[in-house]
Amino acid sequence: MLTRTLPVYLQDASHPQAQVCAACEVRRNALFGALDDASLARIHEHIAAPEYEADTRIYTRDEPGHAVWTIRAGVVRFERTTDRGDRRIVRLAGRGDLIGQEALLRWTYADDAIACTPVQLCRIPPALVEDLSESRARLLRELMARWQDALDQAQGWVADLTTGPARRRVLRLLDALGRYPDAQGRIWLPRREDIGAMLDMTIETASRHLSRLRREAVIELLPPRHARLSAPALEQALRAADAD
Amino acid sequence: MLTRTLPVYLQDASHPQAQVCAACEVRRNALFGALDDASLARIHEHIAAPEYEADTRIYTRDEPGHAVWTIRAGVVRFERTTDRGDRRIVRLAGRGDLIGQEALLRWTYADDAIACTPVQLCRIPPALVEDLSESRARLLRELMARWQDALDQAQGWVADLTTGPARRRVLRLLDALGRYPDAQGRIWLPRREDIGAMLDMTIETASRHLSRLRREAVIELLPPRHARLSAPALEQALRAADAD
DNA sequence: CGAGCCGTTGAGGGGATTCAAGCTCAGTGG
DNA sequence: CCACTGAGCTTGAATCCCCTCAACGGCTCG
């Protein structure tokens, strides 16, 4: 059955994974669809095809990334735990998607990856991809790092800025804005309408909470569009909001 | 002043951008920090250093990407408009960050990028990066595409699944899950607790809205963990929820 | 059969939205 | 100089949606 769909020169390849890879129905949509059959033949022996049951963990956040995977079947979810302690699912991935790309940078995984349904994967060692891109490796690594940073930020945004009551979301936004101070140590404070667009709340709710934080001496409003934060007060307020 | 910090062989380079690039204080953290001075000298003449005032647009969603930028100073926000018509800010970027990476794939931009504060940028044509990575171009392109897809999904998650009242968020989740049907045309339906973790709501709220959608014949619950959607009813319910 | 997990439904309270009024401030023109 | 205007922000009151707390039913499994 299977061999009838294989190119002739692969029909009696020594390694059994050769047939699995060459016949893979998602290959044309998957990462290694970009490779020709000859290149594929060189690497297929290093690729495993593990399966996971529903609700089993594929990898764990902060764990060193030893593999990147392609999803051949099933649904995978990415989870994070907020400082407040509650679990947030920040993304889903399905057939044809690539997961654990951090491993190509030799980074630790940025999320917990867990099977939602029974899943079939292709497990690819990072060295395999690195071997294929020998030149300008440093620039490419930098580029991939930027991409991963952006993705990490986007997922962190979900976990931090869309979670919990309005006061907590405002505090976390101020914390994030505190990382971009200007020369005078002030932060850029968005218009209330923009805060609403960031945190999914009305301008009235944003205004009420900022006013309250001003009365609590967490923030000093410096209109227009600027403010000064009290780092200790902010940290304390964040801990209080996360504790509850 | 400036020339004193330059390597000798660059001090009298013909193109003025040579000095700007070589002296750039963010260079060691920025994308082209990975390049040596010789490579940098070859490309600097193609890099512009534009500035934007606050609240001006750097690029627009769906516009063909003709450049990728590094942020030298200031804060940039990424915006999307939900189907419902409201504006959502899905990410911020600051000094040292790379924005508009889609352009390296010759894709259109995935978001509106707008300056929050006055910003100083480095504008890099995609051809420059492509010239530097001649071999295995297709695999690298595939890889970058995966990265961008993941980022796009993460930002779309913010815009779609964390916006608006609970009923709307549940509907959008069902719509997303509808893209991963199994062989019987059923979808994987998360446990109520997982729906809560995805949409930032309690299991009771998730259950109430699913029950209501069942009574409205939008969804047929097939416990455990599965369901069947009525595509037309779902679409109609989505439009109704977005209209309001 | 009882224990435990998962899901559903109800009652009550609290927080966010909605609707509305009034404020500051910059720009404009009488 | 000051009235006028409009944008942005603040504050209040009423409403509504969602959360909290609680009880209960179906199901699996020891």
C-alpha cells in the first residue's frame, strides 16, 4: 500500500522512517516540504514519529529545548501560569503547524505544550536544521531570535494583559510600560482610549482605576501622555492584586 | 565626537550612513549586530534612518511589506480591528526590537504599526537579508513562515478571543475550533475549565453560554470532549454578536 | 455503592459598562 | 481679552453581566 506512493529510489530505503517521511500526507504543507527528496533521505533517519495521548505533556516551560515538532494529526495547546497563579491557554496548534521553535535557538521552551486530542508528531533535532543552514548562521540566529521574542511577547500579552479584573490589568500594563522609560525617567502613558484598546475596557474604567492609583501614590500623572511610576508602590500593588 | 568611536577603516567611508550604522548605540543588541564590520560596510548604504512623530503610521495591515525596521528609540504599537469593528492593540515594541518581519517573507503586514512616542528607526530592505542567506533559502523561508504564522495566530488570539462579552468570546472559540475537525466532522471541545483558561471566564459562565448555544441549535454537545457545529447558525450568531 | 470529577443550573453580590454631566486645556475668532 | 468650541479626562448613577457560592445530576472507577 504505502510503497505504491513512494518514488522508486526510496522504495527499498534501509531505514523505515524513510517511508514514513516520504509518504507523509502533510509533508507538502509541513516544514520539510521545502526539501527535495535527496535532502529528505539524508535526514529522515533522525526524525522520530512519536504519538501522545490526550492531556499528556509534550514539553514544559523553561525546559531546555531538545527538539522541534511538526503536528501530523491532532490539536495541541500552549499554557502559561500567570504570576497570580492561574493557568491561561495562550494558543492552539493543529495539523501542519510547527511547535517548539525555540529549540532551534537552543532556548528553553516558552510554554507548556500539551496534547488536547491524541496527537501524532514528527520530532526533529535542532542540529538537523542547523546543519542545513551553514552560512550566515549568526545573522539567521539573530533573526530567528527576534521572531521568537515577538511571539513570546504576544503570548505574554495574553497571559498578562488580558487576565483578571480591570485593576490588575492596568497594573500589569504600567509594569510593562515601565520598561520603556524616557531620558527623564518618565513613561509614555497611552490615551485612555488606547488603554481601553489594550486591556479591553472602557475609557471610564481605565480613568477610574488610574485615578485611584494616583490617590494611592502608585503613579504620578503628567499630562499629556506621560507619567512617573513609584516602582515599590507598583510592585506592592501588583503583589496585592495577584495574591487575591 | 562620532568618529572617535569608529574603527579606523570606516572613519572616512564615503557614505554618511556608514558612520550612523557603525556608531549606532543599539547595534550590538540589534539585528545587524550579528554582522561583522565588513559585511555591515557592504549594506549600510541601503539602510535609511527615518523618524516618525507620535501617532503617525509606520505601516498598514494588508499592505505589501517593502521593509523591516529596527527601533532605535521610542515605542511602537501594533493594532488590529476586530470583526466587530473595535480597535485592539495587540502588542508593543521598543528600543532594539525588530518590527515588520513579515516583509522578509514578502508577505503583507499583519498589523497596523503606529508610533506611540516620537520614534527613530532603521529601515532595512528585505532583499538585503535575502542576499545574505543564499543557500537552503527555501527551508529558511519555510521556517520563517512558521514563525510568522505562530506570531500572527498569537496576535489574532488577543484580538479575537480576549475581546468583548463572554458569549462573543465563546462563539469565536468555537469558530477557531471548527478549523480542526476530526474524521467524523466533529470538533474537539475543551473541558469547561480549559475554556475558562482560554477565554478568562469561570467554568460556570462557559457552561451557561454553551448550554444556551445548544438550545439555540448552534452546537450539538457530544460528551465527552466533542461536539458538532452548525456552521450557518454559528456564522449567524457571530454576526449578531459582532453587530451589537 | 460511595467517592470524585465534570457539567449544569440557581440565587445573590460586585464589578464593569452604559448613559450622562461637568471639568481642564488648547486653539479659534469675535 | 474673553467667549466659544471640541477633544480628552474625570466622576456619578443606574443597569447589566459575570463571578461567587451553592446544590444537584450524570458518569467513571475503585
